[in-house]
Amino acid sequence: MEITILETFTSRRVGFVRVHTSDGDTGIGQLSPYNADIAATVFHRQIAPQALGRDPLEIESLVEEIITGQYKFPWSYVCRAACGLDTALWDLRGKRQEEPVVSLLGGEPTAVPVYGSSMRRDIEPEAEADRLVRLRDEDGYDAFKIRIGGSNSLGDDEDEWDGRSEQIVPTVRQAIGDDVDLYVDANGAYTPEKAIEIGQEVLEPNDVVHYEEPCPFWELEQTAVVTERLDIPVTGGEQDNDLAQWRRMLEMGAVDVAQPDVCYIGGLSRAKRVAELAADAGLPCVPHSANHSLVTVFALHLLGAIDNGGRLEFSIEDHWATGLYDPELTVEDGAVEIPSRPGWGVTLDPDWLATAQYEVSEP
């Protein structure tokens, strides 16, 4: 059996891959979101030629060989494109074996606890608190993540507006109550000095339990300083797609929680390797899944199969990715069920596929 056809269906924001084999099997996967049309071009030019004719069941070795073979192009778009191949092959394998991907990984379909992830910095603290309380009461969320720092700030210590971060954290904490975990995400806004100041004066007094990306992600030494100085777990890694960088990050103790993004890093196989590296370091793994495309489905299956997993990140925003597949993921009692049908357990919307930009690679 070999890979015979590779198709992509894309818009600018999101793109899907469908793989066909000589045995007539198919699988669906997803390119990394955001500028997915560029990732599709990379897919057909740099991924597909190396994948056609290969064994579709040798997923991990094939994907790593392809990424390594493109070493002149480290690593972003190559990984964003390779994710489409990797995830389509996992879906194909699950369908061949009539098992969900989580079972292929050694887990089982179950309900995974989530944290409601706010994507907004333009919202007033009181309004943010109000909507989190509503979601707590309606859907049973027992954890939320809010944004601090400025949306266009990378290591320059700017806030969205003066005093917002110092106000929103205690406002939300008081509203949601002590029984709900509170996470924050700085998206790299701070210098180490400011990140430590915010941590000690704002986050620690309000029992924040997850301090994400306090400094620019490429400045590992800066993040390590913050991690060393604070009692709050510092998390990061969503942007990182180089496994050697991941090893450095974990060996130097730069973060307390690993957050690989299945799509950014190049697929489930490589995200699973990061989870294993984190486990070897005695650290939890909480995959980044900040939108409702298939990345959240991928993260669900991974979390259902690893022993060092945490809550699933689940966006609370009205999202551009809503309606791309069926069944949609829903939160009940603060958790989301892992789809239990074979493969990823979801079906792409045929109407969306019919309007997408289509490309195909064949031998």
C-alpha cells in the first residue's frame, strides 16, 4: 500500500488535506491555520513530492524524514504544511483499524476537562468577569484563561491600556470565585523584570495558577529567569516547532508546563514527542489549541492518551472556525468528549469543501 493522491482544500485562514492510498483508503487532516493558502503551496511543492509513493502507515518516520529533508527551510511553513500530512495519515490509520486516534495512542475516548480561553484584550474587566461567570454557571467551567499585557507588545512592557492587567486579574478572580482556577496569558509582552513584578504583585495575590509566555518566546533565558523567581507555574512553547529547541527549553527549566501546538509543530507525531520529553522532565503537557478548527480535536485525542496531560484549551469566542466539521465540540459540566468514531471522529462540512481552493498532487 502506498500514498497515491494528496488533495488540499483551503481558504486563507484554514486548510484541509485528504490523502488517498492504493488500497482505496482515505484520511483527512489539517494544515496549520492562518495563511493556510501559503501552507498549501508549501505542501504541494515540498511535502507531497516526498510523500507520494510512500507507506502511509509509517507516519512518524515519514514526517520526520520530510521535515529534516527540508533543513534549508527551518521550520515554520514546512511544519505548518507537514501537519496536514501527519494528521491525515493518523485519521487514515484509525479508519483502517476502526478505532479513534486516541485509542491508537493507547488511550480511550473520555471526557476531558477544559479551561475557557478568552482571546480578548479589548474588553473591560467587568465585562470579561460577567461573561466568565455566565459560562461557569451555564456550562460548568471550573477554569478560565484571560489575557494580560498589550496585544502588540513583545518584550516592551506595554499594556492594552494603562493599568488594565492590574485591574482585570483581581476583578475576574473576585467574580469567578476561589473554586475556579485562573490562568493568564501575556503573549510575550514583558521583560523579565516586569514579568516578575506582575507575577509577584498581581498574579500571586490572586491565586493565578498558570502564567503563559511572560517573555518573547525565543528568549528562553528570559523566561527561565521568570520561572526561577516565581511560585506560579510558567508555561510556554506554543510557537516552538524545533524539537532540539524543545529539548533545550526543558533541560534548562525554562517552563513548568509544555504547550506544543499540534499544527504549528508539524503534527500529532511531533506533539506527542514533546509530551514524552515533558514527561521525562516530570512536567505536564497542555497542548495549545486556541481556535475551533481541527487543532482542538487533535489536542483532545492527544490529551486522552498521555499521563501528563492537563486541561484542554477551549476558546470561548464566537469563532471563524465554527461549523467546519460535524459533530462540533461542546462543553458540558466543564468537559468535552473525545470523538469516539474511527480516526478523528469528525466529518468535514461538504459545503465548505465545495467553495474552498482546490489543489491536487499525484505521481
